[in-house]
Amino acid sequence: MKKLGLRHYTPKIFLWFGLIALFFPAMNIEAASPPPSSSSYYMDTIDTVTLYEMGYQKGRADFSKAGTQQSIVILDFGGQPSPTTVSLRGMPDATLDQVKNAVQAYSRGYWKGTGSDNYSTVQVIVGTNNSYTVTNEGGRNFANMVDAINAHNTANSYSDQVEVDGGNDMEPGYDDTVSTRDWVKGYDAVNSYSLYNYGSADGCYHTNTNTGTTNYSCNNGWTYNDIYYISWGASPSWPLPQVYDNSGDMAEQWQNINKYSAVSQNNQMKFGASLTQAGACQDVGCHWELDNTPSQGWTQLINELNSDAITAESTKFPILSTDIQWH
């Protein structure tokens, strides 16, 4: 049976956000310092020993810090050449079953690594993107894989500290809206866990004169409504936006899309985290204007949301920070 999306509960009882949202429900975070940033990865392997070690080291790092740690980690396995495979990064394609085994190993590693720390948590976003073959069947298969990982984790008690959700780096430049929406609909048809869009809003209007009533155009035939649907309008979807550029335009785009969501759809967005790529830029290089640090990206997003009374409502809920690099 499909589980009600966690974002619909009041108060927002989310494993790692619960205490903050419960005791500080009206907290606005404009004056807060950026949270510690986690490391996310473009994956080039599904080797279970490697993934176990990655999870273990993350668990040990959290164990070594004072207090309870809460973080989001994206493991991006590349696009889907077929509904049952992923492309990895520069390596032979892998099956979704192999990805499942790899993420289960990461979960076990984290659980072991935290040792006597029974309270720190990690939210693992197992991800793909909307390039290659983007189909309803691919979305369904991805959701079934995420459900299977969590069932395994629950049976072994790893779910006490690890939740695994689906993710997709959905970008207008990768594919059209029809195929991308269809993939999300496939995921939504069978999912029990959330879906995070950690993509971009290429070409979307970003000037802060938006009233929230206009469905502006974006690149490749996309519109605000398309970004809204895949990021928040669909039942399992959450936005985890890329905030890469030094100018702040990407943060402005998401503030505008959020205002459209609130005004035109009567559905205020809540953001899981901000995503930067400083690590990836150091690994393989990137355009010099797209190398925001985690603190810069998070601060840009928070400041843009707080620039308007309507979208400032989104900052009453915790927004984490993660930075992606190559593995």
C-alpha cells in the first residue's frame, strides 16, 4: 500500500527533522549559520565492499562528532539506458538489483560505523537522471528498488538510522517534459518512499518581480508548472535544488518557482537541502561561475526564499546542505 508522503504530516515528523520541527515550528532561519554540509557522490561503482566502506566511514565521522548528526547523502548512479539498468559514470552499466545491493551495503556500513551512537541519522538519496531512456516503467522499477532496500534495512534494523529515498537529477536540458513527467508518474504509482528532484531549472525566469501567477517558460519547452510537478506537485516529490552559480540566479529561479507553487497551486514548497558541486569542480573542473561552496549555495537559497513574505514560509522548516563530488 502506498505510504502517505511524509511532508503531509503535522507536525512534520521526519526522522532527522522531527525534533527541530516539533519544538520550533515557527523558526525562520534567515539569521542562522549554514548547517554542516555532507558529501554526495557521482558513483562509478556498485561494488558492495566499496559501498560498505563509504557508509562505514560516514558513520564513524558522525560518531566522532558531538551531539546527534543529521544529513542527506546523494548516491547518483547515472542515467537509465534501460528501465532496469543505470549507466554509472564511465563504467559498464549496472542493473538496479546491483544498485540495490550496493546501497544496502552502504546502509549496513553506516549503521556499523556509528557504533554506540544510536541517534545520528543519514538520509540516503539513491539517484538517477532524466537522460537516456526515461519511461514510466523505469520510474516504477526505481521505486520498487527503493522499497526493497528499505525492506531489507528494516529487517536488519539499519532503518533505525538510515532511510533510503529515491532521487532524480531532472533537468530541462536532458529530456522533454512528457517523458520526465511519465517517469515521475511511474515512481508515484508504486512508491512507499519519497522522491527528491536534485536537478536544475534551466532557463526559468529568475528576476524577483514574479507575482506567482504566471507559468513562465524554461528551456526545452519546460515551464514553471513542469518543475513544480516533478519537484513538489507529484505526491512523493521534494525539491533539493542545484544552487551552483555565484550570481545567485539558480536560487532566484527556485524562489520564483516556489512562489508559483504557493500562489498558483496553493501548495507551498518545503526544501530537503541545497545542492552544490564544489567537490566535483575540484575533481574534474567546472565553469568558474558554477563553483559555489556549500555555505554559499545554502545562504543564497535561504536569502532568496526570505526575500518574499510568501516564500519565506518555506524557511520555517530545516533545510540541509550537501555537496556533490566524483567517486
